[in-house]
Amino acid sequence: MKKLSLVVPVYFEEDCIAQFLKETIPVLKGLGMNWEIVFIDDGSTDRTTEIIKEFAVNAPEVKLIEFSYNQGKQAAVSAGIRYATGDYLLYMDPDLQDPPDEIPLFVSKIEQGYDLVFGIRKEKMDSGINKIYSKIFWGTLNRFTGLKIPKGLAVMRIFNRKFADKFLEYSEQNRFIEGIFIHIGMKRTEIEVSQRKRFAGKSKFNFRRKMDLAFNAIFDFSELPLKLAVNLGISLSFLGLLAMLVIAYIKFFIFDFAAGWPSLLSAIVLSLGLQLFFIGIAAIYIGKIYRESKGRPLFSIKEFTNFE
């Protein structure tokens, strides 16, 4: 019999967990297949892990991985994929924005022979400002990485064991999961899913975190910053040379003039600023190479619950 693993990263979700389990477990029991829910706690200090463990006492299918400290959602999802044992893995958040009753739809679609099925939101239920943030975030990513991430992408998606094993071959520390999923390729499709408002609490994925993730994704999946720096450097060098020729022509053939300190100082400041900008871009790439060369584990785990 096939087995479905739910991969659910959690971080300060004490107000959502109980309701998530109450809605999700009956759906999983009705699938006619084996199942497990793998929660990955990213360093919560509220009652999130306590509530999960209370359910896990009487439900061995409910499993928990506890990080030693907050290491980020990308690492949490990666840990869940590594330790999940299902033939199919379905990744979703516990805030109930993506309804658990959509799970059978994903299972039915993946069993048609696909390796990955993305959920696409019919309508995003976020506030107006969050919709603007998301539009900026996804627009920035698609424009500067060339990944062609589907518009309206939901958190909820399902993939098979072959796809999960391919994902685990990606060992980079700074990871952008949506980018990796797109980069893997394989046979992929999309289905529309409904979305609710968040059951409780506030999203931890705020504008600053979205922009940090977009920034890292651009540097991880694109050489565009380096290419822009080179092209800008060539253009400015050409303009500088052209300006020197124009100034020399005017000085020697039209009228003589004395060079002023303000223009010279401005040129020096501009030159230094551009040099620091280019050095900064190179330093970011070098820093990423340095971090990857250390070969540190992607995550640090404090405790397992209901794992054999």
C-alpha cells in the first residue's frame, strides 16, 4: 500500500496546530493509504511542540523534528523531506490557508504519473498590503532569476519519492526551495486550489523576509548581478573616455578653461562608489562560496518524536 507523508514546517503556531490536526487526520484516514505527518519545529518557544506531542502520544503517525534553534523555513522543509518515508510527500503550512480537504485532489493528480504537482491559488486571501508585497516578491524573482515560477503559486504541493530523492541531492546552504523545485524539472503540472484566511495568528513571512529570500535567490540562481556590474563598468568606462575626448577637444580647439575641483571631486567620489559597488557584488558571491566550502550540516536537530 502506498504511503503519503505530510511535511509541515511550524514556527510559533500554537493557535493553529490543534485545529490543523483535527481537520487533517480525518482526511488522511479517508485516503485508503498509509500516512504520516512530519512536523518540523523551527525553534518555537510557545506551546507548539507541546501540543504536537500531546497528539503524538496516541497517534504514532504524528511525528516531530525539533531544531536546536531557529534555522529558517527553507532548512525546516528540507529536514522534513529528508526524514519523511512516504511514496508521496505533500508540503503544506499549518495555518489552514490551504485547506486539508484539498489533499485528495493532490493525491489523485500525482497518481496520474506526475513527479510534481503545484497548487495554484484561485484567489489570494491576504490583506491588500500583503498582496502588494507578494507581487513585488514574485515579480522580482521571475525577472532576475529566469526561473519562471508559476503565478499564484500556493505553498501546497505534492511530489513523489523520485522527485524527493533528486531534491536531496541539492546540498547548498543558502537555498530557495521554489527555485530548486523548478530547477529539478521532471514531469510537472498544476492544479487550482481554494484558499481560506489564516486560521489564527500572523504570518512570519513578512516583507523583510520575502526580500531577503528574493535577494538570496537572485544570487543563488543567477549571474545577473555580475553581468550587470561588468556591463555597467564597460559603459561607464566608455562614457568616461568619451567625456575626456570631448573636454580635450573643447580645451584645445574651442576655448581654454581651467579644470575645477568640484568636478574632479565628483568624478573621484563616483568612481569610488562604483568600485565599492562592484567589489560588494563580488564579495557576496565569494562569501557564499566560502560558506558552502565549510561543508556544515544544513540543520541542527535537538529531538525526534515518534521516529523509529
